[in-house]
Amino acid sequence: MPDIRNIADWLQQATVVMALVTDAIAVALIAVAIAGAFWRTLEQAWQGDAEGRRAGEGARLRLARSLALGLEFLLAADIMRTAVAPTWTEIGQLAAIAALRTALNVFLQREIEGVDRAAGRRSAPGSCSPEAP
């Protein structure tokens, strides 16, 4: 019969690795979104007309959606890290981080839904789809 301590150690190490992978996914999502928004902003500057302004708005909304998704991944990684033998300090830090990231997501989602409503589109509640508006 396997020793329970070995299983617990393995599970703890696996959780740390999963948290690192989740952090990497979040960083990649955000980096790609920033690069895309930068590129679309440059295109908008070159166009300089109403079509360019609409493209800029779409870039901003795609960036907001990607940031919201990235924040969700970062929060998931923090939860995984705290899940293995948390201290009260770590739990307090997680609560503060979760509150801040949740508030950011709420404001990003309101912005996205406001623009969608103004454009006559309906977005699903809590939706963070990366489609262009």
C-alpha cells in the first residue's frame, strides 16, 4: 500500500506545476492580446477615418475580453497555490487578490456589455468571448 505522505507530496508538487502552467497560459493570453491591440491601433492610426475608429474600438474590446480571461487564469493559479497547505497570511492575500481581480472583471464586463448594447448586440452574461464586435 502506498505511503499517504508520498501521495500528498506528489499531489502538492503537481498542484504547484499546474499553477505555473496556468500562470504561463495567462501571460501568453495577455501578451498576444496586447500585441494584437497594438497592431490594430497602428492600423487605425494609418487609416485615420471612421472605419479606422471602429477598428480601434474593436481592438479595445478584444483586449478587454482577453484581459478578463487572463485575470481568470491568474486567479485560478493563485487558488491552486493556496490550496496546498495554506497559511492565514496566504488566505488573506488570496482574498485580497480575488477581490481585486473580480472587481476588474466586473468593470471590464460592464464596459464590454455597454458597447455591445450601444451597437445593438447582446452578449451572454459573464461572457468573455474573443470575437471582434
